[in-house]
Amino acid sequence: MCPSAPPERNGRQAPASPKQKFAIINKTTAQPNPSATNLSPDTNRTFNPRDPLENYSTRLMDTSPQSPPTKKRKMATSTSTAAAASSEQEQEHQFPLPPILTHPSAAPPTLITQGAEGRLYKTTFFSPDIPCALKYRPPKPYRHPILDARLTKARLAFEAKVLERCRREGVPVPAVYAQNAAAGWIAVEWIEGAPVRVKINEWLGQRPKNEEEEKAALEKDQGPLVELMKRIGSAIAGLHRTGVVHGDLTTSNMMLRPPPVKTTTTTEEGETNGVSSEEAQEKAKLLEGDVVIIDFGLANQSQSDEDRATDLYVLERAFASTHPRAENLFEHLLESYKQSFKKGASVLHKLEDVRMRGRKRSMIG
């Protein structure tokens, strides 16, 4: 029995005693809550979802242990992981194509090479019979996105500007077809032929491997290679005359475009166009063609003899390491550079200073 409430005093109800409070609380909790319709899984009593302790205990009881993965499930997981990895690897070599290359007449890009700064693709431009080289600079994850976007845009825009300037001045470089620096790509003319590095090594591979015999053979039959070195020197002179420094001159960044096919006439004695030996003619044709300078990703505009001499020094070191058997022929390149460029003498004089600094740096480390 619940004790009766104390009588009112002066129209007000007297405060309840501690026993009365306890009885009222028990009576309230014993009544069912009509708003609570959920039942706990272990009892038939109702519970309040708003109670955090009640809700937490219910979630723990509802959680059932998962069964261990079977072999089939493991195989399916490994297969899906491998498929995801391959798709991610394919996506690394793909990027949103520019609208020009999404035209039905354009061929799908073929990855030719991939370097530290970008990727080179071969595709077509507007028409299937117009091949072009597509250079794409992907985002660098190690750089801040805003800084990376600015650097990529500035470098591609400057590369296109340098190529257009060289074309106007008659320097043998690829023509610019289209470019979108913000998207990170530039489409230029596709140069047929092979790199100068490949042609020189192929020509040197036909020489005797004996040092004495090779030296005698080079002195006797070095005409085609000397002419090629002179053409390279003349092309670099035209580049420096324009006020452009390449920044990465190597025989790999020069293409040897084959000359147009000419019809030959053969006499009764077997001589072809005045050449008595077909083998000598084939060797001479190996180094024929126009030298085209490519890859202006590190180019810069400069009128300084110091920068021009550094450009030549980089080429000299690269030529000596790539073609050590023809290192002594580099002087023909410098002589042609001097004759083709008005300021060539002063640049070669500065080259001596650059060589001295390079030797000192290599000695000190």
C-alpha cells in the first residue's frame, strides 16, 4: 500500500517524503509504455529506443559472428583484386582524349615511350593519313595539385611557343598541330625515320671491332658519318641563332628523316649512279636524311654564350658516352657549328671554360 499524501496546508500540497517518492517511481516504471513497440530479443518486456544503454545492448545481442571465408570466397576476392589492379594500371596509361582525337577518323593512341615528365603517343590528326605525336604530361602525385597544374601548363605552353618560333626561323623541328596546356597535352608532327643514336650505332656496328682495323676503316670510310656530324652542327647553330637553348641535346633527341625516294639508273657495267659498290651505297644511305631536333620540354630562350656553350657541352658528354668509338669525330660538329653561326667562335671559346669547370667538378665530386 502506498502511503496517503499529506494534507494540504494553506491550499498547497505538502512535499512528499522520501518513501513516497520511491513508491511513485516504482509505480511509474511498472506501467507499460504505449509508445515503445520494440521488444528486446531476450525478454518480452518493452524498451525505450532513446535509452542509449538499452539500444547499445540490443545491438550487441543482434550481432552474430560471421562465418570464416571459404576457398571459393578467397578465390573470388583474389580475382576481383587482380582485376581491380589491372584496371587501375590501364587507367594510368589513359587520359581524357582531346576532342580532335575523339573524331572517328582519328586512330586510337598507341603508347610509344614513357619518361619521367610525360608519355608519348602516336595517333592521327583529323585524317588517317596524317600521323601525329601526342605528348601528355600526367599529374604528379608528389606535387601540390595547384602547383603541378601551373607548372604543367607553363611548360607545355612554352614548348609550343618555342617550336612555333623555330619553325618560323627555318629550324628543323616538328610542327605544332594543336595544344591544350591546361589539359596537359600537345600534338606535333610525327617525324618518320629513326633517332640519330640508332643510325650512328648501326653504322658503327658494321665497322671492324679490332681497334687498329677500326681506326683505319674510319679514316678511310668516315665520309658519311662526318657529313652527318656537320649537319647536326648546322642544325644546332640555327637553333642557337634563333635564341633558343635546347637544354637536353643528345643524339636520342634528334631524328634522321629519310630523304624522298629517288629512282636510280643502272648501267651495263653494274654501276649505280656512279657508285661501283652496292654495299658502299647502302652504307652511305644509312646516314642520309635531314636532322630534326625534337623534345623541347627543357628548352629555354637565351642569348647568353654561357648557356649555348653549356648546351654544346651536354651534347659532347652524351655523345662520348653513347658513341665512344666515334668520339674523335665530334670536332667536325663543332667546326660546322662555328661556320654556320656568326657568334660560334665566342661560344666555342666559352665552351673551353665550361669544360674546365666540368672536369674540376668530376674530379672533386
